[in-house]
Amino acid sequence: MGTASFPENFVWGVSTSAFQIEGATDQDGRGPSIWDRFADEAYGDPACDHYVRYREDVRLMQDLGIAAYRFSVSWSRVLPEGHGRVNNPGLDFYDRLVDELLRAGIAPYATLYHWDLPQALQDRGGWTSRDTALHFAEYAGLVYDRIGDRVDTWFTFNEPWVAAFLGHASGVHAPGRQSAADAFVSAHHMLLAHGLGLEALRAQGAARAGVVLNLSPVLTPAQLGDMSLDLPEEDAEAVARIDALHNRQFLEPVLRGHYPADLLPLVEKIAGLGHIHDGDLDLVGRPIDLLGVNYYTPIVVRAQPSTPADPAFPGSEGVLFCSVPTAVTAMGWPIMPSGLSLVLRRLSEEYPETELMITENGADFVDVVAGDGIHDLDRMSFVEEHLRALRTSLDEGARVRGYLLWSLLDCVEWADGYRRKFGIVHVDFTTQRRLLKDSALWYRDVIKRNGLGAERPKRPTLETVAARAGVSRATVSRVVNSEASVSPEARAAVLRAVQELGYVPNAAARSLVTRRTDSVALVLSVPRHGGDSLISAVVQYVTSVLEGAGKQITLMLADTAESHRRIIRHVEARQVDGVVLVPPDGPDTLAERLARTGVPIVLLGRPAIASLVPYVEVDNTGGAKAATRHLLDRGRRRIGVICGPMDLVAVQDRLAGHLATLHEDGLRPAIALAGLDRRSGVTAARELLSGHPDLDAVFATSDELAIGALEAAREAGLRVPQDLAIVGFDDIHAASCTTPPLTTIRVPTADQALALARLLLSRLDGRHTPLVVVPTRLVVRDTT
């Protein structure tokens, strides 16, 4: 294709939301929102401190060439009680933000509601009360009156399905209710609020106004391989029902002025129809100028009698929600770029008069902050593949005005807090320092050329080829494997896409037509340095992510020679598609023996001997450097180190990081060797203090050893931290309970486990990432 250019005047931008980035939840008169209450005020403040740092963030966008910025307005910052009293300092902030954007040449797109209802309105019924829709119209008019002269694109709501059904049916989002009836009532009142808000915006002269919906194609597992299949009647009904609940419940009222006929009996059964008043849908169905489309992942279902309803989909009894056998993000969401093409094709065919904009698309991956940046290749690949799918849709005639990537910044990911990373700009939430990821620089180049470059995708996949050729993954696999059962037209399209993308067929392509087990072995060796919490996290998260990708997990214990032989036989017999191995701390040959079977394997921890097996390791060296630098920055110059067993790779790396940092400052080390337990830490600390009575700090390669050093310091009559500062490594539970609490390096067990699962899925998809390094973080407490 060469350069995959986009239409002239195509809009490139980014999206964020108020609660996720602003912080300042109790500043300048802002009232509490339902998310402040739901998150126990733990996540919203300081968030990204955007309320203070908005100029810096606008400069970042300007440097990246961003043309449009979709932000949301905090209702409780404007109207702390939800209606009535206006908080002018809150409106002043959006005044300043819009002016700053315009000075930078960036078009402001305002979203009025991104899930953060004022708590005062929730206390009076929230979205289950019809009055809330009326208050929304008042709020919309107030905001437009202040900034409408400079904002020409408005969205009333963001993803009302999420706010209604995750907030009121499953209860995993604010306000945390679990009532199917409340979910349907809330959904209708949000639609009514959209209509009333739209009317208020129009009355004051809004140039362009619409709504943002999260839309997903609803498919059966069979359709993942071949969209042309005729579905059995029961599967067709399951697909239609979930499509009505997720997509058409909002599309039809907004774009056609009525509810889907097959949805109303279900609503009536669960919630009645008394909340739907005459004339409501006339308001809801007033013409919009722009439909925002948020796309992340498909929904895959099939009929299965006796299956209970999914709490987020009231009325879904007898429908089984299935996993998708493909690579997933760190959220466990299947990656299916062709799903975006399906959504856009459907909208173009059923609502051809509606102009569209991709208002959110992006992915959460585990990022590693390295010395030379953040090389988030997975995120770049995700966005690139979705942009190629979008480019195909434009060729098919889809009326898509622009693409707004989610998200500009790493931010508060709602109930998941700070651990999710959707941003193209990294935020250190301790220092609020911003750092451009590789994906931001790549996106800047896409914007500059108004399209994808002539260079080949770095990791084209089966999905990429399928999206380019406009066929199913199974069809691509059949062409790759030279099967005769493919039409000449489809074969030509696939071969053309293969050539354009520089695609190299791999095991993933062959797996669709060869024997697969869809099983993965999780092999555990115990004991292991890091304790039960690490093993527990591996079992929990690896199982969750891999099961979410359609894999069955076989848990195997490698604790004897016989168990090793049994595991080898199991893998050699191809009873699993891949292996996740948690090896013991010491020397072990199981990884190398498993590698020789040819079955994809990934390893937790860097092996002692160079290995061809891909692995996930913690940045032990970087963590030790951070700990040592922390002590040096506080004026400590006579630092001793207590090392655990030197046959442990993690200990070797931690010692190396410590020594390298001392060397940078021209300091000599003082080293004492120890075992793994607290008692040996006491002994090693006594040895250090005896041989080096002038020590003013100790770094220990584990928290257990550091706690032993605390005990030895007390024995010697030393005050911590006045006489002796102490830093550990691991942030075990006891670290925060010592006297005084222990400064340490936090090792993210969940991130290690997620990275293991993602690395194996990449291997199964034919990708050959050799290793993943998970960052650590300094946790400063009273011992320093």
C-alpha cells in the first residue's frame, strides 16, 4: 500500500476524562462525586494533577501535533450540589483550559458527563430519579454559557451503558448498586438527559453536538472464524439479545427515536415501563451531528440453556459469554482490530446519514520505564492494527471524521486505580513527572504524515492480514496452509495483504488448521524467594488472563524428579499448547528440558545460565540503584549492604545495582553475606556494625534481612533513622508494620504475573519477545 494516508482534514486527537486526570477533588469549591465516594477518595486525588498542570499537558499535546482534545467537564466542579448554586471557580478552570488549547491550535471537544455524577444528586436517587435528567439540562446550559463561544463540538454522555449497567446492575462501578431494574431505569434517564441536554445546547447555538457510545460486535465463536456462517436459531437469538442490551438499547433511541422491539419485553419484565413517559423518545431521538464510537474489544456469546444471567447484562439467562482465542491486553481484553471494521460497517449500513468519530481506542499494557525510555511496542502495534482496520472502513465508505486515541496520560482507571496504563504519556504519580512513551512519538509521526508510514508493521499478525484482506482469520490460515477450499478472490486478497504487510506465517497461522488443545500448563516449583504472595498472584492472574483468552489451565507441581519426568512427558505428548514455568530459586534443568520439546514456554525470573527461553524478570538492578541513590541523596555516605544467598540471580542483580551506584559517587562497599531469614539478617548486621562502626546506612537485599538489621541496630543502641538509615527490598506485608516502618523497594507481584500471561500469549501468537522487565518502585517510610 505504501503510505496508508487518511482523508484530508481527518482529525487526529486524544481523549481523557475529568475524574481520571484532574485531581484537586476538594479544591476551589468542587463538591464530591459518586466516584469520590465509591473509590473511598483513594484514587481521584491527586490523579494526574491536571487541574494544576493543564498548561504542561497542553504543551505536550501541541508538541505531538494533536489537533483535537476531548476532555470531560466535572459536573460537581460546576454545580457542587448538582443544581442550583454555581461554583464559578470551577467554570473558570474550563475557561482557562479552553483558552490554552486554542492558543496551542488544538480544537477543544467537551464531554458533559463521563460517569462522575455529583454525590448530592445520588443522595436524592441519582439516575433512578427523573429529576436528575432535568438537572443535567440545567448543567449543560451553564457550561455552554461559559465556554460555548469557543467550543464547537459537544458530547452529552460518554458510554451510558457502562454508567447504567456496570454502575447499577453488576455494581463494579460507581455508585455500586446491584439492581437490574435500577440499571434499566437509569439507562432511560441517561438517554432522556441526553435529549434534554442536546435541546439546551441547541437553544444556545451549539454548532456540533452528539453522544459517545461504547459499541462492540456481538459474535459467536464460530463467526470468529467465518462471518458468513448461518447461525443456529438459538445462537442467533442469543446474539440478537446481547446486541439489543449492549448496542441497540442506545443506538436505536438516539438515531431512530424508539427502543428495539425485542428489548422492550425484557425491560418490562425486569423494570416495568412506567419510567418511559410519552414524548421521552421524541426528545432522545432529536438529530445529532456526530456519533462518538468507543471501540476496544468484541463480545462473543452462544446459547447455553440453564446459564444464569451475567450481572452486567440483565435478561441474559441462557447465554454463555465466551472467551476469544487471541492475544489480550493487560486488562484481559481480546485484541481484535477487525471488530472495529465490523462496527463501522454496521453503522454505515444501518445509519448511513450519521457522521462518526472514533472517540476512544487504546489499550492497557504493562510498561517498563527503562533508562532510554518506555518502549511500548505492544501499544503501538495495537493502535496501528486498529488504524489499518479504520483505513479499510474508510475505503468502504464509512463516514468517520477523526480518531481520538485513549488516552493522553496514564491515569486513574476507575475501580482499578493507578495500576492500569492506557496512556501514550507515562505519569509518575509520586512526582507527577510526564514521560513520552515510544507510542506517543510514533503517534506524532502518524499525525504529521496524516497516515501510516510506508514501513511495514513491526509485528503483523493474523488479525492484521484478515483486517486488510477483509476476510476471516480462518481464511487467512487456509491460504497460508495452501488449502484448496478458498475462493480465488479471497486467496488473491489474502496474498496481496501478506505482501503489503510483510507478513511471515507462524505457528499461530498454522494452529487454526492443525491440532490444538487450548490448554496451558502452569508449572510451579516451591519454595521460592518472594513468598506465597508471588505464587498466589501468578496462579490468580495467569489463570485469569489465559482463561480469558480461551485457554484451559493445568496446574502442575514440579517438586520431585518423578514430577519433572511426568511434566516432560505431558508436554512432549502435545497435551498443552504452552507452558508457564515458575522455577525454584536454585539451579534447575526443567526449563531447558521443556524448551527442547518445541512447545512455547515462558519463565518467571532470569535464569542463572543464559537461556533461549523467554522470561519475565523484575528490575532488581534498577530497584537497588534507586534504593542506594535514595540514601546518598539524604547525605548517607557510609553505606553497608547485607546480601542474601549469592546463588540467587535476584540477589546478584541487587548487589550489582548497589555497587554500581556507589561506584558512581566514588564510594567503596561494605558487604556482609546472609541467608534468607531474619535471624541471618541480625547476624550480618552485627558483623557490619562491628567491622564498620561509622556506618550511617544499610541496604539489605530483602525485607527479611532489613528487619533483622533493625533488630541489630536496637541492640547496638542506634536510633533509626537518626543514626542508621535502613532500606529493604520486596515490600512484604511486615515492612509497613516495623518500628519504624521500613523504606523498601516494591516488587509488583501482579504485574509480574500479568506479564507472564501476556508473554505466553505472544509466544502462542508467533511473536518472539525474549524478555519482559517489570519495573520496581521506591516506597519511602520512616527508616530513612
